[in-house]
Amino acid sequence: MTLSTEDGPVLTPEQQAVVDQPWDTRLLVTAGAGSGKTHTLVRRMDALVGHTDPDEALEASELLVLSFSRAAVRELKDRIARYGEHARRVRVQTFDSWAYSLLLQARPDDDWPARSFDERIRAATEAIEKGDLARLEWGPPAHVIVDEVQDLVGVRRELVESLLDNLQDTCGFTLVGDSAQAIYDFQIEDPAEYADRADLFLRWVRRSYADDLVELELTRNFRAVTPEARTALPLGPAVQGIGSAPEGADVAAERLHGELRELLLDLPDLGPLTDPFTLDALRSFPGTCAVLTRDNRQALLVSELLHTQGVPHVLRRSLQDRPVPYWAAELLRRTGSATLTEGRLRDLLGGTPLPEGTDLDRVWRALRVGARGAGRGTVDVTRLRRLVVERRFPEELADPEPARVVVSTVHRSKGLEFDRVVLLAPPSVAELRRRADDLDVPGETRALYVAMTRAREDLYRIAAPDTATVLKHRPTGRWYRGVPNPRHKWRRDGIEVRAGDVCAQQPADALNDAVAVQAYLLERVAPGNAVTFRLCDTLPMGPDQSPRYALLHEGREIGEASEAFRSALYSVLKVGTTWDLRWPQEITGLRIDCLESVAGSTAAGANAGLGDHGVWIAPRISGIGRFRHSVRAEEEQE
């Protein structure tokens, strides 16, 4: 694939065939790992909008493009900006964001911000069934593009099926996926559906559109440029066909898992993550590098180890975890008018420290779409605040992740690629079965295949960290550190922290100098910085809660524990029905994930001198903390 400075990568005949299909085609594209799918979709959008025949050309507003993650949306929009001559105004959204926008227009009086992602998806499906697509500002779409359809399961599968069903007579579609990369089966809650999960959506499409479905393939891999990076690719067709294997899915999957594992074990061992050579390699690797783990417990432990060894990196968030960029709070705090012009927005953000890679042109375009003002070329400040409060901030304005080294679960690396990939050596299926009675062998095999096909150049393996003393607390769903204890089997010695564990109801130090804390956050606090929760008093804040904990950065208070965290800490520490609880004096080993804009009480914001929008900056933290008790309490526990 050669590059053209004007048009980007030249299309192959397979890709051109996808691009050239008429707008009303019902098109299903099987696109293997690294097959240039994103660029093909961008060129297809451009062709649909810019067709030379007026009868074949669509308006940008008639195209609806749905994807799973903000990272995928951002990548698509970046490619459109670079290579899309006509598709600049095409709507590219996550399923959740589009469902939310439909509900706000169809049923604006309901309290949608208070609902969970899945609840909103279900409600949007009901709205489609009731004919509410006609209420959309742009009207029903004429062509729907959906990426990664192999992972459409549960409520999102029902949403897309309902959408296509209700547009059947007036709409074409382009559906893109690869069965070999289906890794979201675990989200299926219905046992009957889970038992019949293989290619469930793809089979629905083939059955529903049997008479006029056009199926095409993208088979050539452009991502992997070395033999090491191409290690798993020959097994792609076999992994893709697991569901229809003659010997049965589980038997075929176990055999393929073994083959993939052997191929991985034949690759270079980078060494343990405590080895100076390994750590130096991670620090000095040119380009991007991902350390991919099988689950979040491993990811948290790997991230902790890299932090202690001074290796800069980013821990990738959940695909549904969407912090609002911190600069939005500064923008609202500094503006004194009801509208913003582009010049004023640039002036305000010009005085704010911005994340590396922030593009002010992109910021202005996205805010104009999401919070358009009544006057020409303006952003409405009230609408902008609503985007923050309702957590509907434009997908493409999520803070970039500029770190060269990324620690991520395989699921969170979905659709991404890296120059180098370091995989935690997976256990065999037999070992996995000893740990889980209900092991999903096809799921494990596809996850391993996906992990092994993320690399452009180098693919390495390392030993997995020991997770024996990090356990799941079922009532809260959090990880905790356990110490063997004869009395209770495991003594709780640490707890996972996550998004929402820092109070957002009022700004930090609201009674003294909240403005100074906001300035401190901007000037001194950065992702990866160490922070600590410190006990402030001994009286619980409420029933089934811990006392107040302050969040400290280099000894400075920058926030306090939320009610959600205090309740989780109480639940984790409560063992049995009678117990003598000792609150830890400190919870250490925590890290700043990012700074984010949060919305709380408008009165609290105004009283603290942060404006009347009720929006300010708060730290978001991550990690599996460690409890530190007073010397006396530790001696008593021993």
C-alpha cells in the first residue's frame, strides 16, 4: 500500500469494492486484523457524501456511524479530517452517545443522566420501536455504518437490530467485523443467548437480509511489517471459524489456544518486569509500546510495578469510562458571558495548561456541534455546561493519551495498534480450567488472537505478575489485597480505587481557598503522580460508611473520599457479623489517573469563588491501595 500525500493510502481492489457500493446497499464486510478497515470506512463515507451523481449522493447528516469506544471515534474523525474531502460533517458516535442523544430529543423530560449506560441503551431501543427516529433533529439516517459488529451482544445488539429493522425500507448499511476478534461475549447476561453466542448478530443479518445482502472481504494485512508481528495471522481463518468447527467450538478453541500459546512462547522473552534490562527497554523503545494483560487485576499490578520502577506510562481506562477534560471547567470558570466566539475561546484556553496534543481547531468544531449558540459562530455557555453535567462531552475531545508506554487489558486495546506489544504469557487451557469451572475457551482463544495481532513491528512476552493475594470482593466488585490470617482466612490489607472515589459534590477546600486548590491542580498535579488517602477523624460519615479521608498530593489536600468510596471501604473491611474495625490511618500506593471536570452544587461553586456554573476540576485516581495503620494497631494485628 503506497502513500499519496493528497489522498492517503491507495485503496486495494478489495477496499475499492467496499467504497464503490451504492448508498442503499446492505453490505457486510469481513475485515481481518490490520486490513485497513478504518481508512476504507473513511473513504466509503467520503464516496457516499461526495458522489458525482446527485441521485446517489447523501447529505452528511444522512449518514450515521456507530462505534464502541471514544478512541475509535477519535481515530475515525482524525482520518476524516486528513483524508475526507466531503465527509467532514458526518456524525460519528459511540452507541451510548447516540442512544443518549435520541432519548434527549424523543423524551427530554426524563432524567437520563441518572440512568446507567445499559438502561439508556434499552430505553433508546424502546424509543426506536415506538417510531421516535422521526423526532431526530436530522431525521432518520439513510445509511448506517457500524464497526466491530462481531462484538454486538446484549442490549447493544438489540439496539442495532431494532434500528436496522425500523429503517429496512429506506436505509442502506455497511457493517464491518471479524469473528476472530469477538471478545465481548462475557457481557451476555442471558444464559440462553450465551450458549448460542457465536456470530449471533452476523447470523441475524444474514437471515434478515438473505435476498439482497452483499458480502465482501478485506484479507490483506497492512499492520504487521515483521515476521514476529505476523505470528498469529495464519491462524486467523481458523479462529474465525471456531463457532462452526466440526469437532465443536470448545475442542477447536482449546486446540487453537494451544497453538497460539506455543507460537507466543517461541517469541523472545523480554524478561521479568523487575529486571533492569527490561525496564530500560520499555523506557527507550522508539514509537509506541503496549503491555497487554488478560484482566484488570493484572493491569493494575503491572501499572503499580512500572510506577515504582519509574517507567512513565498510561493505564487505559474502561471503554465506558469517559472523564470530561479538565479544561472545560476552566473555560466555564473564566468566561463571563452567555456565549463564546472562537477568538474568545482561544484566548481563554491559551491561558490554561492543556494536555499535549490538544488541537484547538478540533475543540472549536466539536463544541460548535455540541453547544451551538444562537448567534453565528458562537458556542452557548449554558449548553456547554449541560454537556459537562450530563457527561455528554464530544467523544473526540477526550484527553489524548500521549505516553509511549500503555498498560491495557486486551479488551481495552480493541481496535488499536502499537509499534511494539508485550504480552503477559498466558496459562494453558488446563491451568485456566483449574481456576474457573465455567471457562469460556473460545473467548480465551479469541482474546489471545486479538492481543497477538495488535503489533506493527515487535511482539514479546513476559511472565505474568503474581495475583494470588489480590482478591475480588464480590459485594462491591472491587479488588482488595489479602494477607493470610487464621481467624478470617484473609485479612484485608488494601483496596482498589476507581473513578468516582473522589468527592464531586463540592470543590476541594471549599471552606478555605478552593481557588488556590484549582490552581495547584493545574500547576502541580499530573497523571502518574503518587497520592494518599489520609484518615481525618474516627467517626463514620454515615451508616455503613468509613470516616472522612482526605486525598493528599505531596502533603497538600486536593480532594476527599466520596460517599461511594467510604461505603466500599466499610464493606471490604467488614468481615463476618462481629468485628473490631480499625480504620487504616493511610491508604497509599494510589496514583493520579487524570484531572477531570466535574459538576456539583452551583451554590457550592459560587461560595467557593469558582463561578456560578457549579463545575470545577477534580483529580481522578486509580490503583490498588495499601493500608497503613498506626504502629500500635499494626502490632495488635500481628
